Amino acid sequence: MGNYLQGEFSSLVKEYDLSVNPNFLFLDSTLIKRVSHKERGGTSFFSCRSWRKDAKEIQIASLRNLKRSPEEASAAIIGGQIASLAQKITNGGNYRFVVPVPAGSSGRTVNFAAIIAHFAAAELGATYRNFLRGSINGRRSQSSHPKQSIRFEAECDIRQPGDGLVLLVDDVATTGTHFSRCASLLRSLGYATVCVSWVS
């Protein structure tokens, strides 16, 4: 197993395989390769790919399968695509930290966003930090749904003010609520933020 998925990531990885996951191959060939830019609550967020309307249902199923059994080859490609877009957004500006958007509905401390953020950090030469925690206010289910995301809340393990540019990473951004609340929290601590997801 590669170094990036050892340690805290090993619990999410059943078995390392050099071949690229077929779910990723399907997604990579069918997602629309177009950068999108949206805004939520005063926070801009970008994505590398967009759903294809006539294939969205099966694309979502493929992404769920990919997230259930993440492997290094696919995660590295996705992280690389996110890093490439992040560099374009800042015109090559340096990022201090790369931080994953935390899970809300599942309650996991290490989710798929954390895995791809780790690879994005390596690509950018930035420090990976998983210092955000997410929760759903009130009743929650195991599935992520836009109606549930409006009850998403973020907390930060760091209390002291800081500075520098932070790249917030997520696998999917639907409403942008997760990005907005995480970015707002980091800005309150003094960090500038750029938000990039793989798909929106």
C-alpha cells in the first residue's frame, strides 16, 4: 500500500490494487470536464467536473461505489485534478494548508474528501491538515442529502488565530452549504480560503 493511504486512511481501504477503479474510469469518461463556479452565503466554490444530466443517476451510484472502496490510483488522479484547478484559481499562489470538508451525515473523521485532499496537498507541496469537524444539527441519516446539508455545522480543532491561504477540498458540492460554513469558520480565524470540489 502506498504511503499516503497508510495510517489513519487504512481503515477506509480494503485492499490496495495498482489498477484504476472501474467506477472512477466510468466517472472520468462521462462527467462533463468543465470548471464551474458557484456561490453560497458569500462563499465562492469551484468544481473540476459536472454531472451529465442523462447519466447523473448512474454517475452518483458509481461515485458511492468508489467511496466505499477507495484506492490510491483513483484518489491520486482526483487529488491532482483538484490541485491543478486550485493553482489556476490563485495563478500559482502558494497554499499553506489543504483541509478536507468534514463529513456531516456519516460522522466519520476520515472521509473520501480527506483522502483526495491528502493527494491534493502532496501535489501542491502544501501541508495537509484535517482540523475541521462536521455534524448535523438534529436527526441525521447515513445518506448525504441537500435537505440535510442545510443543518450542517462545522467546528475547528484550532482556536488560535492564523493566517495564510487554505484550500478546502470536497468530493461533491451540491448546495455549497458545507463549503460556506467551513470557509466562514476559517475566515473567522484569519485564514483566506479557496473551495474546490471534484464534482458539482
